[in-house]
Amino acid sequence: QMQLVESGGGLVQPGGSLRLSCAASGVTLDYHNIGWFRQAPGKEREGVSCISSAISESNNTYYADSVKGRFTISRDSAKDTVYLQMNGLKPEDTAVYYCAVDSRSSNWGCGPWQYDYWGQGTQVTVSS
């Protein structure tokens, strides 16, 4: 059974950094598109950043406009872990962050509907 576990969230001051990690059991993350999503209170879940399968030829990454230049998604194939490095954090980045797997090898994209396995989420709070 596939399980995803996020870690690395917490409370940080504006301008600070956090690195989120997504580890899995029951699935090899390298074989799938992986996404980071977030959901703030009262708002819809949105795609923050996604990365295409490590075995695909496309090597795609996606960043929401609101995080471009501040966040970086990456893989560590040896650890089968996906990271989201978040720098220059802003109060509006406050949300629960989820990693998700597209296990069906859908067409490339970063819409939540394209991802079918989700972690439990990790809280990121940016506040002074």
C-alpha cells in the first residue's frame, strides 16, 4: 500500500527558509510525476510545484507564479525523496503543504485532479 509522508514544516519568520521532504513506501517516487500542493484556510488546494518522472525524457518542472524564484523542487533518487526548498517565505505562503503522486502516469501537469495519492500534509506558518 502506498504511503507518503511529508516533513519539514514549521513556524518561520518572513524571509526565512524551510525545506519540505516527501518520502514514500509502497512506491518508487522516481517512476512518477510528483507534486507539492498547498491549502490555506478557506481556499482551494493549489499546485505549488511539480516535477516529472525521473525516468521520463521530458524532465519537466512547474512552479506557480507566486513562488517562482523562491521555491525549488528536486529529487534525491538515492533516497527516493522529493524536496521543496522554500526561500524568501512570505505570510501568504502559510498553508498546509501536501505531496502527491500521479500513480497513473497521466499527462504532465500540476493540477490536483491529476494526482491520486496524497500525504497527510505538513503545516507551514510564516509569521513574525
